[in-house]
Amino acid sequence: VASTATNLKHIYSSSQAGTSTIRLEFEWGTNLDVVTEDIRSKISRIKKFLPDTVDEPIIIKSDISMMPVLIYSISGISDQVYLKQYVEDNIVPAIERVEGVGTVFALGGLTREIQVRIDNKRLKSYNLSSDQITNILRYQNINVSGGYIVKGYTEYLVRVVGEYKNINEIRNTIIANYEGTPIYLKDVAEVVDTYKDKRHYTRVDGEPSVLLAVSKQSSSNTVQVIDRVQKAMKGMKNRLPENIEIKNVMNQGDTIKKTLYNTLMNGVVGAILAIVIVFLFLRNWRPTLVIALSIPISIIITFIGLYLMDYTFNILTLIGFA
């Protein structure tokens, strides 16, 4: 299906346990919005042929604007599960509300996981299967709407809260009745409060940490977004635990500012050298004055062209100026 996309240049695929990724590269100038909708419609037509256990396919447009413009490392708490949870619950939402921010995500740390380790011998002795245990836990751990209640002129929404609040509630879940006696989950399995297997490590200065990556919206100014995020981070420091340490790992704003400064300096030095060399060769101030005036005028006209064409300062335009 993917190979029939318009203007397709290359197609790459990779698979690993539990996931498969297909990457499409298109010819320069291809409208990604149109191509994305075309691929999405084609995939929707073949979804019925996919296995029932396959999740909904996710289609992502990869663009340079999706790359993080700012990365922080957050450390200082030895409990990596609590550290990542704290970052995701408190810092990530605050940064997402900053004007111009596209996405914010946390990398590293440990993610809490409740594992149910079934004893197959005990399970078979009660004539049960692991699928039954899975379904029971799934339907016991839900919140559902219970309709509404009208009292006078007021309408109250009713919600049945059935999610587990602690690990003991999971252990004491009734999974069956054996000869009139309730069988609890703890009778056939060990319920452990642990964390997911660690597939990668994030360390800064040799210390385990959580990385906070910030991406901007495609239409936003990189430097302005970074300045707003840094201001928001400074405002949060008083509300954060005292032992949390935040370090700036990567900042595209610094790179852009240095590039802009170097471009301006190269322009100034180049203009001065051009004027001096012209004067030394011609020994006449009139043509030298013409050259001296034409340089800033040409730059001003270039800026006007950039404005009319709705171009912005980026690496390519700065290289052109240099």
C-alpha cells in the first residue's frame, strides 16, 4: 500500500518485538498533507485484513520543525520512578502551556508497572486460564458513566468509579468461585509493584536523570519560544522540590544567536574590506563612495525581498547572507 504513494523516493522498514516501523521518503516539493491523507485512506481500507491484536496504525509527518529546540536534564531524586512521574505530572503540562510550544516529552527514568506473575500450577488446579485473569482485571479496572439523576431543577451526572486504588485491591480481586469458596488473585498469582524493563539509560555528568525535550510549533520563532520556556522554567523553580537539579543540555537558540552574530560580523568586516580595497586600487573617493552605498542598499533590498516572499531567518538564508 505504502509503495503506491505519489512521488515516493525511498521506502525503509524495520521491525522489533511488538512494533514495526515503515519510513517513506518523498521527492523534494511533495505536499506532505496531501500524501499523508492519501496513505491514511489506503491503510484504512486494509485494516480489516490485519490481525485483531494489532493496534491502530499511527501516521506521523516527520519534519525538521519536530526536532527538539531545547533539552533539559532533570535529576536529584534517587527514586527514578517518582522522578519521571513528577516530571510528567508537573513540569511537562506547565511547559506545554507556553506560547509557541508544540510538544514536550520526557525521556529516561523508570515507569511504574504492576506485574501479575501467575502460578500456572495453581491456575490449572482451579481450572482457570491466563486469558480469564486478563479479562477479569481489565473489566474490574474501569470508570464508566452511570447516566444522570434529576433532582428538582438540577441534573447530576453519575459515574461509577471502579479503578484500583492500591496493589492490595488487585490482590484481593475475586477471579472465580471454587466449591462455594471465592478464589482471589493472590491465591493463583503474585502481584508485584515494580517498573518496566529498562531498554535505555539517560545520564548527565554520570548521574541518572530524566531528559525533557521541547519542540516548537512549525510557525513559531525558535529563539522566542526558547526564551519563553526558559522564563517558565525559572518561574517554576520556587515550586519544585529543593533537591531537584535542572541543567540545560541543548539549546538551539544559542546556536542561532551565534550564527546570526557571526553573519553580521562577517558582513561588516567584508564591507569594510571591500571599501578599503576599492579605495586602495582606484585612489578615488567617488567610486569608493558608490561601492560603500551600494552594499547597505543591496542588503536592505534583500530584506525587503525576504519580507515580501514571507521567508524567515534560518540556516539557509543566513548562509546566503554570509
